[in-house]
Amino acid sequence: MRTQSPVEQALQASELRAAFLRYTREAYALLPALERPRILDLGCGSGSATIELARLSEGQIVGIDTDASALAELQRRIDEEDLGDRVRALNASLFDVAWADQSFDLLWEEGVLHLLDPAQSLPACQRLLEPAGFFVMHETVAWFEGVRDHLGTIGLGIFNQLLLPGRCWWTDYYAPLEARIRAFRKEHGDVESAELAQHEREIAMVKADPDRFDCGFFVLHRSRDSARSS
Ligand SMILES: C[S@@+](CC[C@H](N)C(=O)[O-])C[C@H]1O[C@@H](n2cnc3c(N)ncnc32)[C@H](O)[C@@H]1O
């Protein structure tokens, strides 16, 4: 079993992340009924959304990520919830997977695509999607607006969307995380930790301009025509 580092134990960032699963559930409810869908959770991390998707659907779910430590946490949760017959954690990059075209009915991603070059990542995702499949992205509104036109050119049209309350990533995640880090540092002194430093970099970025991190779930639908022409 993977043991949490002292920093993880003190901060419990995963508990803060879990509060956002209510939006994952609301976004899933925007989809039409999908019968036993094949779902890819791209950049699943430790699998908050992956496990939630298993609860929401009766589908087969693969979570892929390049972070072995996060995947170990997902595997622990798969085992704990006895989901091994439906959920798989795979150490792979979106750009290296060997799946056939149209392998999934639903692609899901939360906070991943903005890290990648859309000119490469969006076609790589579209290729994996079944004709008439769905693609749900949880990203900032600003990022989504920047790729909206490109999505149209590869046959992905907007089907629905869920805009999250303004600044909620700041108020419900980064601000409480900042308070927990402050308390941790007060107790443990000025410790050097790559994990803490990474959290602090993100906090500083979001705190500087919380409105820029207003987010939504964008539900895209692949049109059958685009599948024929691709
Ligand atoms: C901000 S985290 C989001 C994790 C998770 N989706 C969540 O919402 O908790 C971004 C994740 O994308 C993963 N990632 C980045 N590039 C990737 C790639 N090319 N293929 C698969 N995963 C990738 C990272 O390792 C990281 O776990």
C-alpha cells in the first residue's frame, strides 16, 4: 500500500479536490444515457474523477497518466472499492497509446489539456473517440475559448456546458490549501519540500488573478460526419 508523505498527510489536498466531484456528477448528468460506455479518463492523476465515473456509469473505465505515484494511489482505490473488473490504471501518455481509432464512447479530462499543445492533443483525443461519442473537458473558460475554433475544425461541437461558480478554485481549493500550508510551516518550520514548493507556485499563480481560473465543464459531441472524413 502506498503511504502518504508527511506533507500529503498534513495538507489532505485530495480531500479539497474531492469537493469538486459534485461538479463532475453534474457534468455527467448533462450527457444522454450511455449504455456501458467505454470511458477514458485522460491524465487521471490519483483518480478522483476515475472512481466517480465508475460510480456514475456501468461502463469500463481506463485512467491514464504519466505519474506513477498518482497511479499507485488510483490502483489502491480500485482495489479498496473492488472495481478491478471495470476500472484500470495505466501508466501511459496520451501521445504513446496504441489503441485503435474510435476505442472510446466517452473521453473525460479534468485539468490536463491546458498542459499540452492543443495542436497535438486535440486530434490525438478526437482519434480515440467513437463516431457520435462525447468528450467532457474541465478547464478554464479562457483556455476553452482559445481552442473553441480548433475543436470545430476537427468535428467536435459543443453539446452543453456547466460553468462553475466564479473563483471557486480559489475559494474552495487554493485558499484553504494555503491556510493548511501556513499551519504546517508554523508547526514544522521552514522545511524544504518539492511538494510544498509545487503547491505554493500554483497558489501564487491563482491568487494573483483568481478570475483567470474560472472554470467550466465543456461537453463536446463528435459528429458522425467528422468520423467519416477523418
Ligand atoms: C492537474 S493534474 C489533474 C489530475 C486529475 N485529472 C484531477 O483532476 O485530479 C494533470 C495530470 O495530467 C497528467 N498528464 C500530463 N501530461 C500527460 C500526458 N501526455 N498523458 C497523460 N497524462 C498526462 C499529469 O501527470 C497530471 O496527473
